[in-house]
Amino acid sequence: MEIFQKLLILTYVFTLILNKSKQANEDTHQRICTAPACIQAANDIKKNMDESVDPCEDFYHFACGKYIKEAKIPNDKPYINTFAYLMDDIQDKMSELIRKLDHTKVIRPFAILKKIYEQCMNIKNNELDDLKSFLAILKNLGNWPVLVGAEWNGNQFEWIETMHQLRKLGFKTDIVLSVDADADPKNASRRIVSLDQPTLGVPQEILSKDEEDEIIKAYYEFMVKVAVKLGAEEKFAREDLKQMLEFEKKISKISVSTEQWWNATARYNPITIENLQQKHSNIPFNKYIESILNIPEIKIDKKEVIIVRVPPYLAGLEKLLKITPKRVLANYIVWRAISSTASMLTEELRNIANEFEKIKTGSSKSKPRHQRCLEEISDEMHLAVGAMYVRNNFDNQSKGNVQQTVDNLIKQFRNMLKQLSWMDEKTVKHALEKASSMTMHVAYSDELLDNNVLVKHYEKLSIDEIRYYSTMLQIRRFNMDFFYSLLRKPISKTDWRMKFPPYFVNAVYAPVLNEIEVPAGILQSIFFSANRPQYLDYGSIGYVIGHEITHGFDDFGRHLDKHGNLYDWWTNDTNEHFQKKTQCFIEQYGKYEVPEVKLHINGKNTLNENIADNGGIKTAYLAYQRYAKQNGAEPLLQGLNFTQNQLFWIATANVFCSKSREEYLRLSVQVDQHCLGMFRVIGSLSNMAHFSEDFKCPSGSKMNPVQKCIIW
């Protein structure tokens, strides 16, 4: 009996060992993902990574070093990165789709796409007609003074009437004074007229430099060469356009800086047109606004309340217009109309524009014609192009998966809010309400699949059957008519016509809607796949979405409530804590120098994006930890000796693998609100204690500094 019991025990133990061994073998087998998406991800990581770099000293070059060494920047581009690769792929697919369209068998919006695309691809055949048409437009405007020299008569020139004519023709009017039909900052459900400073031919940060700056000199030469090509005498053009450039520099000088422009409370200045007219009697605002809206059924009277975004600009503009000769003002207005459309006219004008672009960004070659055509057409026909894209290039299964990810990320951000020690109870309550009220728009609007809806939207659009330039102006006019016609209509979160294009390779946060948009274009490649481990998706698309969530609480978004209304929901004490914490970011990023151009990052200009990067990566990481806890450890990647958490961080860094030309680096550092990819990775990950724990970085190493900047 005793022997039998011993044998029974031995049999049990042996069976247990066998079972555990079998389970261990199964676990080992399951720990490596062999799905095609995993193999592709592993290969991508290996192609980018330089394992000779210490991840605790420079994680960006550890994750992207080989990419930087081996990537070749195409001659037509200022940089190359994961976003650009994906956008090129989308453009190639869309060009092929449009090329194969049979215009007799598709709905009218798609037939229009086909017609415009063919016009653009065959533009040389119609260049002479387009140029004649354009010169006729200039003549009807009273001509471009630089072209006719001393013969120009300014007696008939009136700048508001010229702007009105440009608007009716389809030219963009953001030249002297911008008119928008925006959400009312205090009531985001309605639209209101707003006045703002205009964009400039080159960024304000560049125009503030002296005339010896390389970009300023190139911009001047761009003007002169275009004028000469259109018929001006060079000597006369140089004199005329020098004065015009000085005028644009003066406009730049009276404009507020980028940092000031993003001040949400400073941008809210409601006033009746009557009272505004009393303050600035030399600018007929009522006439100007109606001339830009150009919608007969919309009348603007003197009692209408509008929003002035930048009062200092209006004061400066009134003084500037009083002392500026008509000839200079006419030259500038017409130049801005020409420069915004010159590339659509002739090959020679495109080449002149490319010469300027080469100095500005380093690109030495024109984009392939099919890409240029698709970009220009997509800018103006984005609803039709978007409809074609999602009907042919999107897997609907991804939509539900991403919606679940967004839900998880918002829940995690709420958890982070609850744990903040520096935010008092009252402010936390408002923050939680705002996070809970965030809506999401994933992939595309269903209306893009409805032929009737799409046809209805474009029913009033007519186009030139032959000339590309004329066609594009007609489409621009159609789009402006549509945009301004919405002025008296309520804002709807579900308005499909106002969403970002589904082929857009990024995500966005819409402050006045308190909504995150994740277009279909980014739901692929390294950013997302339903067939690979979640640590890769949370590290890439999860970070991108977390970044957009955090924008609702950056130094601009925090001034808006859950409805998108401008509202101060911060107590004084909590606000002071926030300001101290943002100063930490300003100082941290301001110390980063771009070695190739010996310029420092502007910590103030990039503040909101840096806040979003840091909050986004923390949200994504902690959301993934919750996912892993609920679902268990995921399989690893073949040939990579990294844990799931480490692969999460690597996936994040891979989003920003990039290589840029020096010219573009120099420009970007001065004007872009985003840091360069290297500092987006190093800056945010060095603030994350979880990163240092996962890579065992010693305290005091570059990626694990003792002092860390943390808000959310």
C-alpha cells in the first residue's frame, strides 16, 4: 500500500512536471509574434535603430540613428520622415485612382476630379491661354503697377474695391486684414465675424530680419523674377518691389508675435462695427467686411457685434495705410494674389517659385507633377478626394478598434487628473468634466459614402472645361462662398463638411468642438495595425491621440470649457502652479540647440506642443499598462531583445525618425510651433520616470535628469 501511494505521488509529480513543461513551451512559443504585421514592425524597428548608442544618453539616435544615416531625402523635399512616406504613398494611390476613372460612369464630383486632374497634368498645352486670361484679370483689377511702370494711374485705385474684386474672382483675401466666420468664443454653438492680422508672404520671424538675410534676399528676387516674366522692366521692377517689400515688413512689424497671437483671452475683443469705426475712422469696416463675405443675403449693419482678434494690429494698420502710397499698396495686394497662384500658371513661373523654395527649405527640384496636381486639387476639393480615398483604401474594422483606444486614453487622462496634487478640487472638477465631454471623430464621416449627399454639396460648382488656372479659381470661389454662407447658421459637431480630410496623415484637436479627429490616413503603416501587439499601437497612434487630448489642457485649450467656450475655470492658486510648471518646459526646451544650424529651440513658441507631447506620451503609456494588466503580457517581436514596455517607447520614437536639410532646419527652428523630432523624443521621454525605469537609466544620465518637468 505504501509503495502504491509513493508510485501515485511520483506519477502525479511527473504529470505536473510534464504539464508545466508543456505550458512553458507553449508560453515560449506564444511570446514571439509571427504575424506578418509583427514581422514588418520588427524589420522597421531594426532598419531604424542604432544599438551602438546608449539609450540612456540619447534615445532618439538609439531608436532612429540608422534611419538618419541611411535615409535619402528626395530632391523635391526639404525633409523625409514617417509622415511624409505615408503621405507620398496615399498620393500615389489617389493619383492612380483618379487616372483610371471613367468620367462617364461616376458621379459628378468624381468626374470633376478627373477633369481637373487631366487639366493639371496637361497644363503645358494650355499655358498660353491661362497666361492671357491671367493678364486680362490683372488689367481688369486696374493692373499690377510694376508691370505698366509710370503709366499706372492710381486715381481709380481703392484698396477695398480691389480686395472685393479678388474675392469675386476666387483669390484668397488674407492679405491686408483677415475676415473669418468663426465660432463665437463665448458661445461656440454660433458663428461670428472676426477680424485678424493676415498671413504674410514669408513668416513674421523672417521678415523681422534685415535685408541681408538669405530668405529675405531670395523672396525679393522671387518677386522681381515673376514681375519680369510677366512683362515688367527689371530696373523699374527692382525699385518698385523694394518699396513693396518694405511695406510687407511694416505689416509684419505691427502684427503680434506667434506667442501673443495664441493668447486665448487677449484674442477675445467683442465690439460693434459702429464703435470700431469710431476708434478707427479711416477704415470703412462695414464695407470691407461685406466685400469679403460677398454673400448677397448676408447683411452687416453698424450694430453687428464682431470679434477683433488683435486690436494692436488694427491701430497699426490704420496708421500704416494713411502714410502708404497707393502704388505701394496696389503692388502688394496684387503681388500676394499672384504669388498664391503663380505655380498654377506656367512652367517658368513654377521654376521661379522653386528657386525661392530651394533657398528657403533646401528642396532642389519640383515635386513630381502627379503629386503637385493632387496636392493642389486636394486643397480645394478635399471632400470629393476624401470620399474617393475612403471608398477604396480603408478597412472598416480599424474604425471600431481606434474608437476603443480613444476611449481608453480619455479614461486614463481622467485618472491622471484625479491624481494631481497641484490642482485644487474645484479646478479638477471642471477638468474632469471637460475630459469626459470630449467627443471623437474617427476615420471619416459616413456622408462621404453617400453619392446623393456628395452630389448635393457640389451642385453649384461650375468649372472651366479647358483652362486649369481658371478652374482652380472657380473652385476657390465656390469654397469661400460656402464657408462664408455658414455665418448665420449654428455650428454642428456632426457637420461632415467641416471635418479634416480623411486622407490627412495626423490627428487633430478641435478646441471649439472639444473633439478629437483621427483621420483614416494615419490609421496604417507604423502608426496602427489591428494585427500586431498593442504596445506598438499605444506607442504610436496612442501617443498621437494622447497628444491631441492634452491639447485640450495646454496653455490655449485650458481657457476653454467643455463646450468650447472661453471661460476661466481655474482658481488663482491652481493657475499660479500651472504657470510655474510651464516655465519649467520653456526653460528645458529653450536649452536644446540644433547642432547643424547652431540655433536654440524657442521654448515659448513651442510650449503648447511640448505640453501636448509630454501629456500625450504619459497618457498612452499608462493606458497601455492598464490594457496589459487586463489582457496579460503580449508576444514580443522576433529578433529584438526588448520587453513590451521598451518596445512601447521605441514605437513612440519611431514616429519621429526624420532627416532634414539644413535650410529647412534653420527655418523650422525659427517658425514652427513643433520642436524637431529629436527634441520631441528626448524632451518628453527624459521627463518620464517610467521610461528610465524600463531602460534602467541611472539618475543623472541625460535621459534621466534629476529635475523633470511635469504638468499632467
